[in-house]
Amino acid sequence: MLHLGSARTALFNWLYARHHGGRYLLRIEDTDRKRSTPEALTAILEGLEWLGLVWDGDVFYQSKQLERHAEVAHVLLQNGQAYHCYASPDELTEMRERARAERRTVRYDGRWRDRDPVDAPTGVMPVVRLKAPQQGETIIDDQVQGQVRVANDQLDDMILLRADGTPTYMLSVVVDDHDEGITHIIRGDDHLTNAARQSQLYSAMDWTIPVFAHISLIHGADGAKLSKRHGATGVAEFREMGYLPDALVNYLLRLGWGHGDDEIISREQAIEWFDFDGIGQSPARLDMAKLDNLNTQYLRETPDAALLDTVFEQLTAQLDGEISDDGRHRVAKGLTELKKRARTVKELVENSRFYVEPPRYPLTDAKAAKLLNEETSSLLLRAKETLATVEDWSSSSLEEKLRSLAEDMDIGLGKIAQPMRAAVTGMNVSPGIFEVIEILGRNETLTRIDRAAERTN
């Protein structure tokens, strides 16, 4: 899946590239064939497209460059900056166990670094390791974390080629970044140690080291790294939950980046304002209440026409059939008011369902069900008789007639309006009831009142 953290990283890269007039590239690092399934690839591409983070040029697939990656390792071998290591699995296990027993950092001890290959044991296929510097420091001038200094004696000689000749991730990403002309890398700060190792590899090849910017990870409300136990973590999940792409992008933007007190930030503003100086170092915490509030605001500002196709598509899926022309017309007319009462597209679809199909009995809304009883049945029938005489089927005329009826009966208007809401929508909360019955129309309204009255007699 496209993780929320990966989506935010993509967003920051996209904004930085757009702000500076650069190119934002997409590379699929698919050398792990077990994880790189067609479904996973589709989730990444569709997720980025849905968020509007469309990349420049063609997608770059790492798996197609394996020969090139291996070629670089052989260049390093020829230059004396890499070597064959014949350490057996048992030797490596013994190294790790000894380091743990002595409470040292687990690292390869370099036993084949300067050893003559003629000493190699027979039948052992070697790995290729980088001959990394052992003295001094590797310094990273990170655009978010500041200057990061790593002692070289804390970094061992990383593997470039496995025993079967396939390149490791660490080699592949450096070669791909160089070959693609990558100038800036914005990624999670869990890659900070990788940056030191990769910098050594760039230097060994005499390549220009890109500018690094390592951003903090997204945490859950409890302060722990965001994971499945916190609930939804994938972009597709948030889409299914009914969040708008612009709202989710705005929310992800504010997770770790800020521009004064601005909360609602358009893409145009984000492109204009985005730069490294607005990125904080502290981990950002996912706050669903803030996302809900933001999505509510975006939903209200989204033109009805931009939502209708999505609403109709989801309603059709729920109903397992086509929506009638009357149903589509009603939803289109009622959408403006429905938007004011929904936090997500999912809620909007659920709340608009009564416009395309009458309530199903028994009502699933317990509060609405309580509004329909023998007493309210007689009120509904009186209201139906009154509504049947209305010539101007408009919300104002409908309200005037029912208000007069309530006065004649010496009861409050709500005594009639609330049971009527339950009768025609199946819910106890909806847009204004007079607007609702105007949109439903005379015949549909009277038919639904009849059905509700029958159910309670």
C-alpha cells in the first residue's frame, strides 16, 4: 500500500520541485520481488494520482537497472575501493554474538578487507563489500536536521553485491540517484544513517552527493511510530473512508511543515511557500479530529458538480442497481444542504441515500423509529391531508401550511415536523424538512407518509 508517511514524503518532494522549477521523479524500488506485486504497484500509482502528485516523465523501475548496479560494483573492485569477502554465515553469526556479548555495535570486522584472495576457501561464493574509510567522520549537511557527523569507525564495510551477484538496496539507490540526475533527496529520518553510508559510496565513485533533507516520521496520538494498531495508515484506506484528496494533502502538508498560523492552504499557496525552512524536526502526530475538521471545510467548499459523480457512483454500488433520473435530480438539488451536515464523502453518500430510495422498515435509526408510533401516525395523516391541498409545492408554502395546521391543533410545529422527517427520510436528522419534501416532490412525499402511517397502525 501507499503508506501515509510515504505520501507525505512524496508531497514534500513534489512541492519542493514545483517551488524551484525542478522535476519530481517517481522510482519504484522493486528489487524485492516478493513484496513488489502488481497489486502493490497499482496501489502506489493510483494513490499518488488520486492525491494529484503526478510525476514528471516515465516511472523508473529499479529492477530494470540491475546490470548497471553490478557494473558500478565491479568498477569499485577494479579501483581498489571494494573487495571480495569470503566470510561464511557461521563466521558472521559468531561476529554478531561476540559484539552483543561485549556490548559493542554489531558490525562486520573487516577480516577480508586487506586479505589476499588466494586464501579464499574453496566452494564459497563471496560478497562484494565497499572499502569504506575507517578514520575521521562522514559529515552530512542535512537541510532539516542540521549538520550530522558520523564517526567512520562506527560504519562497517557494507555489502554491494550479494553472493549470487545481485546488488543490494544501498548500492542500487545510489547508482539510480546518480544516473537519474537527482539533486535533492527528501525522505524520512529513519534513513539518516543510510545517508552516511551512501555518501561514502558517492565519494568512492567521485560523484556529486545530493542535498539531503531528512524529515521526522509521523506518529500516532500516543507518540509511537504510526502503525496498523493506530488504525488506517494507507492512502487507499483514507480514500475509502471518504476523505477528499485536497483535504488529505492539506493535512499531510501541515504534519511537520508550517507557514505561520495558516491552516487552510491551497496547492498554489503551498507551491509558492514551501521550502526547507518551514519543516520542523519534531515528529508529527496524526490527529483524526483535525483531519475530520479540515475535510468538513473542504467538503463544504467543493462545488456540487465536482462531487456528484462520486456520490452517484457510491450510491449505485450501495443500491446494487442504477439510480433513477428522479433520484439523481433530487440528490443534485439537495447536495448543497447535505454537504453542511457531513464530515466525509462517505457520510455525504449515506445522508443522501433517502433521496434515491424510500426508508426501509424497520428503521435502522433508533431515534427515528421512536418518532413513529400510533400517536404520530394520526398526526402524519392529518399532515398528509393538508399537504395534498398545497398548490405551490415550495418549501415556504409547505412550511406555512403545516405551521397553520400545528396552530389549529394547538401543538408545536416540531410535533409534526419530526415524525415527518422520520417518515420521509428514515432518519431523525436531515436538512430542513421543508426543503427535503420540496425536493422529494408531492407524490413521493405523500406516498412515504402513507407507508410510515401504515407501519404504526
